[in-house]
Amino acid sequence: MRGPLRDTARAWAELLRISAWPTVPGDALTGAAVLALRPNRGTALALGTSLCLYTAGMAFYDWADHAEDAQERPERPLPSGRVTPRAALAAATALTATGLALAARAGRPALALATALATTVWAYDLRLKHTPAGPAAMAAARALDLLLGATATHHRAPRPGPVTPPAPAATAHRPPHAAAPTAAPTAPVRPPAALPPALALAAHTYGVTAVSRHETQGGSTRTPLAALAATLALAARTAQPPPPTAPAPVHLLRSLLATTYLRTAGTPLLHAALNPSPPFTQRAVGGGIRALVPLQAALAARNGTRTGTATALAVLGLAPAARALARKVSPT
């Protein structure tokens, strides 16, 4: 790829913030894992919906803010003229429609959550991002994204069939050595169980969004300190021991994930608190975005199941991609 085509591709990569894309699949995968369900077609549809709506939000964010960016960040794709506002709006609209279409195929509950998510994203970009409600809106969007993955996966999960109880006579005269009647399969955990992990993601996202408000001008010490306190609390929460039935490696994995999350998010937040200049604040925001991956992995591994552990490792495998892309394209 050379010349104008390469420049156009880079401009769209910056506009859509592809370096933050690896933080998106973990929402749907974690939503499935916290219900002790294996990823299925519903998970894939939720993941596709999440990517479409997240990317649409990035394009719409810059479209709604291109006049302000012309003053504060003239190098961005829209104020620099590398992407036209009309093209950005068309991309945001098409991606939103595609995301909702994918959610519709995952079932009505998933479509309802996807609609709420899309509404939250557009409301943030159009009205809320410069108001006190801005961080809460972003936090709600992350929580809805995880709940979308849980709901879509649950809707597509196989249901245990009815088990016919043995006849009374057969039970009464069953020889001592005969096998006991087969127990009914365990029903999947219902989507409300995904609410606590969703709130954990929301708390982290709230802190990152609050810090991001100072990334162009800096000057805030209190905000990164508050975000650091929340990060410490979340790290302590995710490091708590899993159920006693979980194998020993799961205990170690959760500790490692909590430590990785704390180092990724906490270290740049501390630096930003000590030196609240724009460069350090921007690094804190970038670290907070990348820290979503180990946080998602830690939440997925929390129940100690094999499915949760496998999902945690799969999500954690996205971290190198996030780091590599962040070196080429800023996630903020």
C-alpha cells in the first residue's frame, strides 16, 4: 500500500481508533464467561454488534467535535481534511445500522440492549460528552456491552431437556447396587448474574473518561488520583480468591491478571497525578483503555470454571495486539 491509498487508510485508522478495537471483544466474551457458558453464535453476533457500534461511536465522536478539534487537535483526520465530515457521518450511520441488524439476529432481548447501547453512544457524542453526565454515559455503554454479550449468549445457549422421574415402584425396589437416577442438567446462569462484572467495567470506564477530559490541557491532579483509587479497589476485588472448588492454577491466574490490570492502568495514573501535563494525562488515558483487556480477563476467570479460565486466556491474548496498534495509532 503506497501513496494516497496508504494515507487514506491511516486517516480512517486514526478516525476509527483501531488501536482500541482489541478492548471490544472482551465485553461479549466476558459476558458469556460470567454465566459459565461457552461462546456460541449469540456471542459472535454480540461481538460483531459491539465492534460496529464502538467504531460508529468513534466516527460520530469526531464528526460531532470536528470544529473543536480544529482548535485543539488540528492533526485529527477531520480538521486536517484527510477525511470529510460527510464521510465520517455516513460511516457512523452505516455501522450503527449494521450493528443493530446483527443484534436483531441474536434475539429480541439482545436487540433491546443494542438499541439502548446505540442510543447511549449517540447521546454521548451529541450532547453528553461535555456535561457532567458524560463519564456516566460512557460507563453505561461499557456495562450495556457486557450485558449484551451475556444476553445474546444465554438466548442461543442450548436448554436442558426435561428429565422424566423414575416410576415410584422402580424407585422402591431398586437394588442397592443399582445406579441412582440421572440428575437433571444444570440450567444456565441467567443474565442478571452478569450485572456485577458489568458494573466493574463501568467503574473503570467512568474513571478513564473523567481523566480524558483533561488530556488536551492537563492541569488536573484530583481526577487521576480518584481514578487511581478506583483502580486499586477493582484490582483488589478481582484478586479475591475464586470458589474453593477451583483448581490452584486459577488462583494464580487471577492474581496475575489483577496485577497486570493494576500495573497497566495504575502506573500511568500515578504519573499523571504527579505531573498533570497533557502528555502524562494522555498516557494515563491510553493505559486505562489498554487495561480493559486484563480487567475483562480477570472478570471472566472470576467464577473459577474451565470456560471462564479459557475465556480469560483468550481475552488476554488480545493485549499484545492492543499494545502493537497503540504504537502506530493513538487510542485517544
